[in-house]
Amino acid sequence: MAFESLSDKLQNVFKNLRSKGRLTEADVKASLKEVKMALLEADVNFKVVKQFINSVTERAVGQDVMNSLTPGQMVIKIVNEEMVALMGSETTEIKLNNSNELTVIMMAGLQGAGKTTTSAKIAGKLKAKGRKPLLVACDVYRPAAIKQLQVNGEKQGVPVFSMGDHQNPVDIAKAAIEHAKNNDLNVVILDTAGRLHVDETMMEELANIQKAIKVDQTIFVVDAMTGQDAVNVAKSFNEQIELDGVILTKMDGDTRGGAALSIRAVTGKPILYVGMGEKLSDLEQFYPDRMASRILGMGDILTLIDKAQSQIDEDKARELNQKIKKATFGYDDLLESLNQVKNMGGIADMLSMLPGVGSQLKNVEVDDSQFSRIEAIILSMTPQERANPDLINPSRKKRIAQGAGVDLSEVNKLAKMLEQMKKMMKQFGGSLPKAGKRGKFKFPFSI
């Protein structure tokens, strides 16, 4: 997971700071030296690290911090604030014209950065906001690029404009704009061609598109896993075609995080979104404060809430809440609850956003396959049994186990799990599950 190593190192530094009570200037400087090394190892740009440490030091060795009752916490607060400032302080949206006026967005980047998939993800987000996007296949060189865009466009329910390969991308862009105007579409997203490295031909093509049509936003898509290279490439693109913003992809991978912490400071361009997976829904708005919170091990409750609001059906949630209050929560309701969690990205993804839990999950295999087994057991019950669990006697349990292809003990564990859930719901709604140091993560009432 992104930032895992950096986050662990920073949390160790902060743990030592908190344990000291009173701090000397030497304590602060020694801690910040460790922070500096952790950032450099995370592939953060050297000049960015130097400026960051200077800014933190200037604030952290002041009398207000040294004389504070909790100087360690004050230093951590300063590190957090400076990290937010480093990544841009404010959240930046893609700038769109009025809905009755066309907005043209040009996606740029190297081959393999995920530009085509990201174009479709952006189209889906804009459609959900009430816009009428058109995806445009301007990559006429990469085999299957047009087909990939068409498949992703269909999945998002967004039309795709293509003139086939061997066509001039400038002509395609011009024709796409006319098509959008004639079909009442108000956002045109140009999926342009990339290369394996920055070259003159690619830059010239992008510049020609910008000259031929009015491009409102030029967005650079870059693979976060390339670290410092991502920053250098973004800088090169910005110098030649003037970018408006950046999207970092593959932030869910084993990336050291240097790109996210450097790119804003080096290019002066905001990070708009981060790609957190391969699904077309896996694109998160970039919030500098939330990202800093994740890096420093403070969790990311607000993003978790956003995910819940976008994925959970409010009517069903209200209905479930009423059933919980009346203690009529049955197996259908349990299945519905688990499906909602699954839609939010799974247990591991959710728990990593809770303060202090992400570090506990390190080296722990989170077993989401339990969902499938629970689902199989519940679907082997009759509608009456699902609605009224008290009907399920030993002979029925045996039949359910055979139908689900599981051992009888698993049906018994599920029954116990439901009972425990009901008790917890009556009390408060349950406590956070604990993650052990090794082995598989399990629900507190796991089967």
C-alpha cells in the first residue's frame, strides 16, 4: 500500500518525540533528521525535502513549542501542517465551463501511466455530476487503445468518438468537438497518445492540438510508482505544453509516495485525483490534508465517510437502522450489510482509513473471501429462515450446510455471529476489531 514504509518510519519518530515529555532543540533536530532520511528514502525530491525540513525546523524550535506542555504533539502538528502546504493546502477541482458551454479536457502522459482508463474514470465522475461527457480516441498509435476506450466508455455509459487509426489526432479532436456540439454533449475528453519516454514528436502533437482547438484543461496522468521520474516527466511536460493539473495513478500499489509529496512543489500544478485501483470507480479526489493524515498514520475518516455516502443506499440504510432498533435484524439484512461493505472496497481498505488501525494491519492477511462463504450459507436458507433465524433448528442447519457446500460448524458459527451482532447493536453498534501481528484478520465474530 502507498506510503506504508514512510508512514511506519514517521510514526516511530513521532512515538519517540511523544515519549520524551520536555524537548530540547537537539531532540527536535535529531528527530527531523530522521524525518528527512525517511522522506528521501520515499523518493521525495531532494530540494523539496530540504525546503520542507527548513520550514518545519524554523517553526519547531521556537519558544512556543519548547515551552508547550506537549512539545512532541506540537512538532507533529507542525509537520502535518507543512506537509499539507507542500501538497497544495486546498483541494482543486477540474475547472469546467457552464453546462451550456463546451469544456475541452486534454489528457496527456507517457504510455503505460493509465491515461485511457483514467479518461474513462473522469468521464464517469463528470456524468455522475450531471455533465454529458464525450470520450475521444486520439491515440491512433497504440494497438487496441481505441478498443480499450470504447469498452471503458460503454461500462461508464459514456459515448466514445473515434475515426479509427491512421488518422491525424488534430483532425479527430476538431471533428469530436463538432460531434459534441451537434449531440448536446458539454464535456469533451481527449485521450491522447503517449510514448515510452518524453520525445519531440509527442510534444509537438499535443501542442498542435492546443493550437488547433480551445483546450480548457490539460491534465497530466502519471504513474506514482515511478517516483522521482514521475516528477521529472511532469516538469518536462509542464514546461512544454503548460499543464493545469495532475492525476496520480497506481497509488494503491507498493509506491514510496515521493511523487505525491514532490509534484506540486516542483511543477506548481495541483494534484486533482489519485487512482486507487483498476476498477472504473477507483478514482479519489485528492485532499492534501487527508493525504497528510494518512501518511502520518492518523487515518482518513473523511474519505471513509465519502465512500460510505457514495456506495451505501440511504433508504436501505434507514430500513436496516429501524430493524436494528426493533431487534428484527435477520440474515437478509446481514447479507445486505456485507454487500455494502464489499462495494466500499473491502475490509482492508476500510480499516486502513481508521486512525491507528492501518499500522496494525501490516503483515496481516485480510481475508475478504469470508464474504463468499457467508453469502453461500445465507443463500442456502429459505426466505422464511432468512427472515426469522429462530426457525433454524439442527436438522435445518444440516440441510443448509449441505446446500452451501460447507461444514456444519460454519453454519453454527454464522448463527453465533448473528447473535453476537444483535447483542452489540443493542449496546452501541460494536467496537473496532483488533488486528493481530500475524495470521489472517478476522471479524470479532468471525466464521
